[in-house]
Amino acid sequence: MSRARAIRPIAVKLTTERMYDMIRFPVVTEKSTAGSAHGQVTFRVPVDASKPEIKAAIEGVFKVKVLAVNTLRQQGKLKRFKGIFGRRVEYKKAMVTLAEGQTIDVTTGV
């Protein structure tokens, strides 16, 4: 039998500078725009960013309530152009689900 463990929220302290470094830019694609109908906003974040840090940064910068953070890490592909090898940059995206009634306007600057 397994015991159910209580999940405690992790308190993260970030400086204002780190919050703005954490949110690189919003991702505006067809799929991320479809997510906005469900209260989701997608951002490009640093590869070393954790989910609690991302949540604290979004709540601190945009003054909204974040319910969940889902992340996706895209590895860089090895590409070839005229026989010369190159590598695409690896990156991380964060799909942030906002509380009911909360919105972030990604078309305006911060």
C-alpha cells in the first residue's frame, strides 16, 4: 500500500531582474493561440528554469494567478547546409494556465 503524501507549494524568491530574464518572449503560433481559448499563454523561457520559478515570474510580472505550468524542452537538431554541419538552438517553452477571468495581453509590451 502506498501512502498519499501532501503536496506542499514551493515558495520561490526571485529578484525583479530574474523575473524579467525568466520570460524571454511570448510564443505566437496557431497552436498557442488556440490555447488562449482555454486560458493558456505560452512563453519561451531559459532551459534551466523550473516550474515554480516560472510560476513566480509570471505572477510577479503580470500580476495574475497561475494555476498550472507545463513545460516542453526542444532539443536542437543537427542540420546540414552544403555539406557543413550546424546545430539548431535548444529551447524550452512554458504553457501557463491562468485562473478563471485572468488574461495576459501578449501583443503589448511589459
